[in-house]
Amino acid sequence: MSNTEFKPRAWLAADVAQDDSWILRMTPQEVEGFDAALAHARTVGKPLLAMTLEDFPLPAASRAVLDRAIAATQGRWGMCLVKGFPVDRWSEADTRLAYWGMGLHMGVGRTQNRASEIINDVRDVGASYKVKGGRGYNTNAGLDFHQDSCDVVALLCRRTAKSGGTSKVISSIALRDEVQRQRPELIPVLQQDWYHSYQGTQDPVQPPFYRCPIFGDDPQHFCARSNRKNTDAAQRDFDEVPRLSTAQKEALDLFDQLMPSDRLCYSMELEQGDLQLLNNYVTLHSRTPFEDFEEPDQKRHLLRLWLAVPSSQPLPPQWEEYYGDVRAGAVRGGVRGSAITQEFLAYEERHAKALGMQWRPWRPLVVREPAAAE
């Protein structure tokens, strides 16, 4: 195979529908390996952040499943779906423990919200999406196309909805190509600095907004970062943020037209026991609204990990303000929130070393003005 087989490439919805090489279906032997590792982890009884690879010992066949899954996110499709995790017979606590153990083999977990949590429960708790500080994971709303703030986002489906909640994914490389075809003059606009709201998830020393282009300009390693909700929120909430130009508004409107189109958008139903992994630099994702069951333990429930992975690509220099590190294979991404602990910092450094990843202590590239911090 040529090297292009190992690099993300543009794809259309029809391509994904015709080629299911991005789906991994586990064998009974591979599943047994995860059961055995979970049984061992239960006997160890460590807090999640104290766990090491040895505390979730996967046999070679099961470990290879996770290796193939992460490799798939960095290759042709930029995504992977692993089917067959036995969450129907794992308790919620066991699912959480097993999922964190699996994550240890895939990368370094990142904090995901204002509370600096390392595993997020994606389920409706009655929150609101398109409000100041709103996030989508704790609502039943349909979501704008976006990417999460890490190399790879991993979603393990524990319970499905009564109806709805369909996952939608597009190739951001294909999106770039379509913009190039229809409105080539907008490509330089999308490669400029744009301002986005942190939605309250920043470290207290950081400003409440950050700068990041929507498209990278590296010809070898494409990357995209788009979330209209957060871009609009920066316009709404912060007077000091420059106003969007006419061309920028036209670019966002074109995105809104292209992203949900049948040509670009592939829809998939996540089933119980599915693990979806997406490379956030080359895919964008959303979901449809959903209706839940009445019974609490039947309600839609997914567990989310944000991972920095050893095989990640380099990022453009302009991405450093948000991601913290742009080196290939570095520990980066996540949102700091307000509750980073010494336990997390120790885990991060220790596990980066265990995986052979580049790591340096976090430092904000931009800090709040003293008057704004009072």
C-alpha cells in the first residue's frame, strides 16, 4: 500500500456507505480479554487517576483491537467504530472502570469541562444547549456540527435512546474541497484567526475566548476546527472580540448549507456496546435530537473520553493557543476547567512517559488582563 493509505483523505457519505473497513467487529476471544482485564482492575481497586497500564492488563488480541482502532482514526477515514463491548452485562460502575482502562491503552485522557472531569456522561440531565455556557453532551438537543477539543474523541454507547440520537459525521477535508470548488476566495478567510468562546471551560487565568483558524494551512497535515455555536457566542458575549466580516459570515453560512448535505454527511446509529472514535482534525460530527425512555437506567447514556494519542499529527502554530502543544504525538488538548487536581497532573506526566509521548507542563499562551480577572 502507498503512504496515502495511512493518511486521512477526503471522503463522501457514499464512500463510507460502500466500504465498511472502518468498522471493527470483535471476536468472543477479544471480548473475553476485556472482561478479564476488568476483573483484575476491580481487585486492584485504585482511583482512576492512579491506575497504570498494568492495572488493566489486556491480552495481545484485545490490545490489538484498540491499536487498530486508534490507527484507523489517523488513517484513511479518520474514524473507527468498534462493535461488541459487553456493556449489557457490565454495571455502570464496571463500564466506567473498563472504559478508563481501555483509554489507558489508547492515549492520555484530557479534562473536558468546567469541572475538569476526565470521563463525561453523555446523557440528558435537562440542561440547555444554545445558551451562554451551554454544552451539548448533557441535553437531548440536536447539535451543530463541531469537533471536540482533543486528538480523538471516543464515545462508548451504554444505552440507546427510545428514538433519535443519530450520529452524523463528515470529512472536514471533503468540506474544505467543496468550499474550494464553490467559493475558493473563502479558503484564505477560513485560514485567518477566528475568535471563539470557551463557554466557561477555560482555566481561571485564561481569557474567556481564544483565537484559532477554522482551516489549517499546512499542505501536508490538514486540520479543521469549527463550532458555529462557540463562534457566535464570542460575538454575543464579548464586546472586545472583533466583529465577523461579511466574508466570515458567508463562510459560516456556506458551512451550514454543506455540512448536513446528503453528499457530505454520513449517518450512523450507535448501538449498545459500540465504541465510536473520531479524529477531530479531519472529521466534524453532530447528532439529531432524541427522545428518552422513562425508566432511569434505560435512558440514553454514552461515556466520553477525550484522548491525546501517540500517533497524532503536528498542528499549525496558530493552534497552540487552544491546544497547548502543536508537536506530533504530544499530550495536548482538552479544556482545563476550574478543578485541575495534583492527581490529574501526576497521572498526565506519568502516563505520557508510559506511552512515550511528548509532554511538558501546561502553561497558558494567553492570560487574562488583570482588570478582567478582578
